[in-house]
Amino acid sequence: MDSEKKVYAADTYVFWDIVDFKVDEDEDEIDSFHTDLEFSLLREGHNGAMIIIAYGHAERSSLLGLESLHPHIQLKRQSTKFARLNRMLLDMVSCVHINRTENFMLIMKGMAEEDAEVVRVIKELQQRDRHVILVVDDSEELCAYPSELLSSCTVWLWKDLLHGERPIRRPLNTSEDKDDDDDDDDD
């Protein structure tokens, strides 16, 4: 129970691919997204700070490389999807080395692709007692993940997250339930 409390009290780093998961770049829409995301995390028990890093296309980049979408959302621009994904992975690994505990929310497509290495990185994060929250576009993308990974992550559908709904609740494994019931009969 103490480790669960520690996870939820930890800061949540949100790595958001704004090319694949769009919201209108209108200031009010971005502000609304920030507020709704913070509320959704709080409602799920994540009461630490929320740090959002957004990743977009390299076009229209500032010369200094210092940009933001919102006062609380840093923007990093990369030239390709592959570069965005790799930058996100490097930033996640950097956070692990800097901080003792944190949660990671990943809002990006293609996480389950074999060449992306994202699944391996997520498993490494979990081995280091980090809580990982995945945001997927739809149930088809969700099915592309290994089941052992999904069972250990909180998973949100993008449209549900945008509307302030709760993460996906997975049903219990019925074969395990039957085994547990059989054990109860023997006692």
C-alpha cells in the first residue's frame, strides 16, 4: 500500500505527440486540455505535479529552440515521427536518472511497433517501480500491445481523456478467478 501511495503522490511526466494526438492550437483549447488532463489525473489519485512536454514538427521552430504551447507545456520540435519518438524515449530515460519516483503518461502512436523500442523502455520503467499510463487512439491500437504490458499499465483512450472520462477498466482474468474459487472450496 505504501508503494501505491508513493506512485500516486509522485509527479507525472506527460510525453505528448501533438502531431498524432491533436487538439486545436487555440490558446483556450490548449488551456482546457491542460486543465482537463490535470483533473483526470487527480481524479485517478495522481496528486503530484503534472509536467507536460509536447513534441511536434520542426517547421515553425524558434531559433533558440525554446518554445511552449502553454505556460505549463514545453514544446520540442523534431523533423520526423521517428525523431519525435526517439526524443521522447531519451527524455523519459533522462527523467528516470534525475528523479527517484515519477509516473509517465505516454500520448503517442506507434508505441507497440517492434522497431520503436517503446515496449522495452516501458518494461524497464516498470522494473524501476515507475507507473506508466498509456494513451491510445482506439481499441485497434490497444490490441497491438503485449497483454503483459497492458495488464501492468493504466490505459486511456484519447477521446475519453479529452472528455474527462476515466481510463479503461480491464475485466479480471476469468481463469484466475476460477482457480481462486476452487481454492476457497478446499479451505
